[in-house]
Amino acid sequence: MLWIGAFSALLFLLFLFSYKRDPRRMINGFLFNSSIFSFLLFCVVLVLRTDYPYSNYLILFPAVALVILIPFGSVALVAGLLYNAKLLIQREGKKLSNSLTLLTGLGLIFLFLLNRLDLSQYVSVHLQPLFSSVYVIAFYFFIHLLNFFTAYVLYQFNRPKRNQDFIIVLGSGLVNDGVPPLLASRINRAIGFYYKQKKVTTPPKIIFSGGQGSDENRSEAEAMEEYAIQHGIPAEDTLQENESLNTYQNMAFSKVRMDQLRPDGDYESIFTTNNFHLFRAGLYARKAGLKSQGIGSKTAFYYWPNAMVREYIAIVALQRKRHMIVIASILFLSLCLSVFSYLFIDY
């Protein structure tokens, strides 16, 4: 029993070390979840081995509650996704990027119905391992989603020190060549940090990063810089990076600008974006060779679920080679089991 508690403590220490080293890592979510799960397992074993007369009820009640809550929670999740989709489309317009919660809700309904049909009964018994691989893959992505969400939440607690040389503000698109509320919140977050640091030391330079879209008459960087100057930031403390067209380029091209100003590479930097985008932007910053950590601006609650679905899809795409290897391995093993069953097992 004690080894379970020791293992839980070890996992938590590994999490603390990994998070301290770099909070922008997916493994942080895995280590944290693993430590919590192993600690709960330790608590269960501890209770079961206790001579207290009602100890079994301490396990029974949570187990029954979990069994009852899972189906109701699933229904509530689907209902919430569909309601959010309706609300978002009403407020933000009908387009594919605003329909992700709708598609997710419909997808979950389809999976529930598919599971109820039990299609395995129509499949040869020798193909059962191959059929079961679908559930294994689904479970793999469920664990990955849980780790992503945990890593995302943990990253929100990251607080960069007020000793920065640069703040990178990530663009998100203009509306009628002006700064929309979503982008304004990112700039305001940078402005707030700028003034807080100015009270204690030399203020940072703010780099406004964003190129010109095909439907825009000027770059995002120009519009963002103009907005910041209108809100009191001195022009000499602003810089433009007006070539980037995506988050990775935001980071990579901003790094070029900072390296030009500080060729020795001895500088500190952070970036600002909306809180839902914070973790993925951190991954791109690391990929671009930046040590930059992020600070997030608040997002309207109705916008958050759809944005999180989009972020997760983007994370999966970013790590697609790893996922393809895992999926291919599961399918290959299942295929081998099916072939073995066909050749050597007679039902």
C-alpha cells in the first residue's frame, strides 16, 4: 500500500519539476493527472484496509454517485454544446468556425447511438480485436483530451516576472480595418502589463505582430500599434512585425525583430493573447525557439467552449505524427490479433 503513496508523491514531484522547467508542455497535464489518480487509488486502498466499521461506505457512495452522474453528465454535456452553438451563431454569425460545438454535440449523439446499436454483433468473431481497436483509439484521445485540458488550466496560473524587455501581442484579424473587441483585449492585456512594469523598472517594448490579410487594407500590426498609441503607449516603445500570417510566424518573425535589436540574445520576453489560445501559443513559442511565456486576456464565456474545441483540434494537428504512430500501432496490433484468431482459434 505504501508504494502506491510513494509513487503518487514521486509523480507529483516530477510534475512540479517539469512545470517549473517549462509550463508549456503537454506532459505537465499527464503527470498531474497521473499523480491525482494514483493518490485517489492510494486513498481507496487505505480506506479498504482500515478497520473502521463504515469504511466500505466511504467507497460505495462515491462509486454509486459516479455511476449515476456519468450518464446525466453526458446528456448535460451534449445539451450544453448544442445550446452554446445556438448562442454563438446568433451572436457571431453563421460560419464553420462558429459551428464546432454544434458538430461536436452531433458527433457525440452519433457515437452514443452507434454504441447502443452494438455493431460488433454483425462482425465476425475473428474481427472483434480490429473492431475493438476503435474503442481503444477513442479512449486514447479521451486521455489526451484530459491531459490537454489539465495542461491548459495549469498554464493559466503562470505569472511572468515584471522584468521583460519585450511583449509580443499576437494578431487575430481586423474588422473593417479596425481593432475588434477580441483583439483589443489582447492589446489591453499588454498595456496593463506595460504600466505595471513601468512602476517598478524600465518599461518593455511592445511588438505588435500580424500581417495583412487578403480582405484587409492594412496590416494588423499597424492597426494594433495605432490602438495602443491612442491608449497612451509612447510610440517609441512600440514595434511592428507586419509579415506573419499565423501564430507560429507571429513567434518566429517577432524573434527575428528582437534578435535584431538585441543580437546577444540576452533578453526577456512574453506574449499576450486570449486565454483560450494561451497554451497553444506557448507551444508555438517554444517551437520558434523563444523562452517566452504568455499572459491571457479574458474571453466572453459563450465564446470559450467553441474556442476550446478549435484549440484541441489544432493541438491534435500540431502533434499529428505522434497520433498517427499511436493509431497505426493500435490498428496493427489489432490486425495481428485478428489474423492470429482466424488462423489458430476455432470458435
